[in-house]
Amino acid sequence: MLEDLRRRIRVARTWLVYRVDRVLEWPPIVQVLLVAVLTAMLVALFASLATALDATPHDASFTDELWWSLTHFADGGTMANDPPGRRVAGALVSGTGILVLSLLVAALTSKMADRIGEMRGGLLPVVERDHVLVLGYAPNTPLFVRELARSQQRAKVVVLATTDKAQVELSLRAVKSVAGQRLSTIVRTGDPRQELALVRVAADRARAIVVLPPAALSDEESVRWTLAVLLALHRVLPETWRGRVLVEARHDEARELLDLAVAPGIAGSGAVSTRVIATDRVVAQILAQSARHDALYFVLRHLLAFDGCEVYFEDVPADLVGRTFGLAHARVEGAILVGLMRAGRPLLAPRDPSLTLERDDRLVVIAEGRGRARFEGTLPPAPAVAAPKPAQPERVVILGHNATLPHLLAELGRILPRTSRIDVLTDHEVPDIVRMIASARDERPKGRAIEVAHRMRSAVALAREGSPELCAADAIVILGEEGVDDVNGDASALAMLLRLRKAVKKWLTDSPGERGARLVTEVRDPRSAMHVEPRPGDAVVSSDVTAMLLAQGVLDPDAFPIYDALLSGVTARVVLRDRHEYVPAEATFADVMAAARARGEIALGVHPDPRPHPSRTQLDRQRLEEGDASAGEEAWLNPPRSTVVPADDTTKIVVITPTDP
């Protein structure tokens, strides 16, 4: 009999504990309501018990007993003044109240701790609308957010990644130091490949979604990761969604597959507006352009970044419809009119002097902000200028091999002058190198005879010897050799850069009057570019240019065709020319603009920036705080027309010139 009683007690205790645990799993509001109902029942029970035991004054009503029970239930100190006949009932009420309130406080504290843990872990949902959603975290994610902050437009950025929330927030802390920024950032932890994670960050209410594959993934893994993210987005985004998805792909070969993930009728019923930006193609375009002119890389960065010289669009004023482009170029003040957008096709630096503006055209201007252009200016008469000098053949040496090489060969083949030469030097046999060279030859414009050759030579040995084969070239492009210990090739590229800087320095010392080769280096990780100090004539190009291009596309996707035209150089390209080709000793920038337009070009600014520069210490601090390895290597684009152009021989004019057919 005793053993049976013990068994029943154990069963009852297990059942009670289980029911209490189930109650604790309920939402906090249900727990509070349950405790409130239980409290009311206990207060009424103890009031009835006190009345039944005759522990209350005979003239007290039941309402008075309820108040007595409630005060003792909530505050045990009130029983200290109870008469002897009511002390037992008061102690019983107060003890029960302490137990119930303790359970309530424990439940709320536990739930609050869970809520704080979710908040710190980035697991809370996002209730935003019209925000910019960033999926994935890579080294150029802070650069992308920084560019949005520098635009000084009000925006909210939500970052969803598997990376630790505290680490992401720490990397975005520098955004708050951007002058005039009106950006707020929200970080959430989750896998962008999961639909529930996308719903939690309100992907269907975002105005733009940017997909940045994590840097820790290999090239093949990054394609699979991006494909999974796009497939998840296709399932989450409704057909009525009017935003746009911008995707960073490491290689142009992945574009076709990624486009299938958002194509209508293949992965889903609806279509998602998507643009894939291939980093290797963008970097190859900038490498090729930078190999042509000193400091051109820094000018292109100014155009890509929000530095007060971005691409904007203006409607054609009624009084300029039917007037020539040259007249409109002279009239636009506070900005620089560089071309037209006609029927979705950009016309930059049009050479035809009789080109007239149409009502449906959009003016393409370089300005400090939207709406800054004024149509009230004039230009002085153009001075007598000589025709542009014919481009001379150049010799470009490419050291190393990686996925950028085929695109670089194609870009150089399109923009180098006739009879130029490209030498590819590698330490070992490169698979498909013959096919790459043949493809580059096939993509050359008709009649542009450019020689491309591949040789297996030790670039390290040539650099140590100070060989003229390297040092006397017009430009040397360094591509990192990817390996097991250096998956991005950045370490090998920077090591070669240091060797070549020493070799070129020795070459210039031993060969007075000669001009050393300009050095253009590719690194994939933007943080690698911080390891070496920029030098005049050198350029270290990283994937941060892709982040800049993505930021421009988020705020105005119509600007993509303009940047494509400027970076590719197919119809027009940015160049730097000597000052004396345009104006005599004393001249203003308005004189330069008139002279450039007389040659069929558009003057953008001057290099180097003649304004006072920060000290080296301030520049180094600026580079570290902003994560910008090129800070301090400045050009002055879109200066006031009254600016006096320095007359020294180092001053260059930045112009957009039509590409020779």
C-alpha cells in the first residue's frame, strides 16, 4: 500500500512538472494573462476563506475582504499590523502571493533574456520598407555601405549574413564618421539562401537587393552560393515587386547561369529585375585603362565614387530642344554636360557638331548632386588648338596568370593604338593560353593590328636584373598567381610590385632621360591594397571598384550604361593630356572646356588637384579610417569655370574623347 502511494505521488509530480514546463513555453502575454487570472482566483479564494473562518470584522463587506486579500497578496509587509485572529490568514495570503509573483518575474526575466539574446544575435525580424538589403558579407561590403553614406541620401541598409553580428557592426562603424551621411544600418544574422531568413528581413519590401558572396568561398562555391540566394529570392519576391537585384559575380562566365535563376518560366513564373556585375571584367577594364595613362586609375575612381563628380541625368529644357549639343554644353553651369542618353543608348562626347537635342533625350552630366546643373552659362571663344596627336604604339607586359587574363587581353586589344604589343610572361605553361591570345586577336577592332605573344620567363629574375624587357615597357600589369596558400594571389602580386618598384628605380638611375614603366597591380581583396602606399604612376586595383559601381547602380540603375561606356572605352574613353595642348600659359578652366570642345572632346577637370592637400600623416589616417587605399591621389573634376589652371608642366587635363573608329 505504501509503495503504491509513493508511485502515485511520483506520477502526479511528473505530471505537474510537465504541465508547468508546457506553460513556460507559452508566449509571455499568455503567461501574464494566466498569472493575472490565477491571482484573481486566489485573491477571491482567500477572501472567502477569511470570511468563512470569521477572521474578519463582522461589519466588513466582501469587497473589503477582497481588498484586504489583494493588498496582502501583493505586499507581505501589510500583515505586520493584523490582529491575532487574522495573522494566520494574512501569512498564508502573503506567502502565496510571493510564490506567484516570483514565478511571474522569473518568466518575464527568462523571456527578456531570450529576447536580448535574439537581438544581440541578429535574429529579430525587420519591419522596414523601401530599404537597401545586402545579402552576404565580403571585404567590400563596408566599402559599398560607405559609398551609400557618402552620397548623403537618406537610406536604410539591412545586412543579412552568417558572419557574427558584432563583427559586421564593427566593420560598419566607420560609416558613422562620413560627413553629412544620413544612413542607418541594421545587421541581422541568417543564411540568405533560406526563404524564412529573407522574409525576416522584409526582402519583399526592399527597393534594392545587393548580393555579395562571402570571400571565404572558392570561385565554384561562390557561384553555387549566389545561385541558391537568387533561387530563394525568386520564391520570396512577389510578381508585383518593383525593386531590382544587383549581383556581384567574381567571373563573367557565371553570368549566364545566374541569369537563369531569375528568368521567367524557368526557375519560377515571374521575372526578377536583375543585373550581374562581373568583378573580373570590371577590374580588367580598369587595369587596361590604367595601363594607358598615369593617374587615370584615380580619375576613374573619382567617377565611380561619390566624390562630388558623379553621373546624373537632366531633362532637356524646352529652349534647348532643337539646339546643338555644343550650345547646350556651353550653357550648362555647375555641372559638365558629357553626353546624351537617346533611346536607351549613351552618346558620350559626340563628335558631330551638328547633333541637335530632341525632347525625349536625357542630358548626362557630371555634377556634385542631382539638380545642380544650371542652364545659364557661357564659354569663351575657343582658342586656336592643334589637332590631337596620333597615339603612339605601346608595349604592355602582363606578369602572371589568373581568371582576369582573358578579359584583360580582350580589353587591351580594343583600346591600345595600332601596332602595339602585348607580352604575357609566366613562370610555367598556362592552359588555354593559345586560345586566350587567339580570342583576343579575334575581338580586336577591324584594322587594329596588335601583336600578342606569350613567353615562359621568370619575372622575378628579370626584375632582379633590372631587365629593359620589363623596365623599358610602357606599362606592366601584375596579376596574382593563385595557389594553395594564397587563393587570391594578392601576396604574390604585392611581392612582385615591390620587386618591380626597386627595379624601375634602379633603371631610372642607370638610364637618365628614360621613362620607367607604369605599374598596375591587381589584388582581389580590397584590404590587400592597404598594405602598400600609392605612388605616382602606380595603381593597385581591387574589387572595391565593383562596390562603388554597385552603390551607383542602387541609387540610379540608369547610370549603368554610362559607366559601361566609360570603362570599356569602346565609344568614348577618359584620358589625360598635357595642358599645353589646349591653352597657353594663363587660362581658366572655361578656356580649357572651350578648347576641348573645339577638338570634339569634353574637359572634366585637372590633375593633380591644385588645392591644398592634407599632410602625409593625415592622409595615412584617412586611408585607415575610410578603408580607401587611394585617398590623397586626387584629381579635381568639375571645378568652377573660373578656376585658374596651373601652368606647370605636370598639370594634365582630364577629358572624355571619342574612340577612334
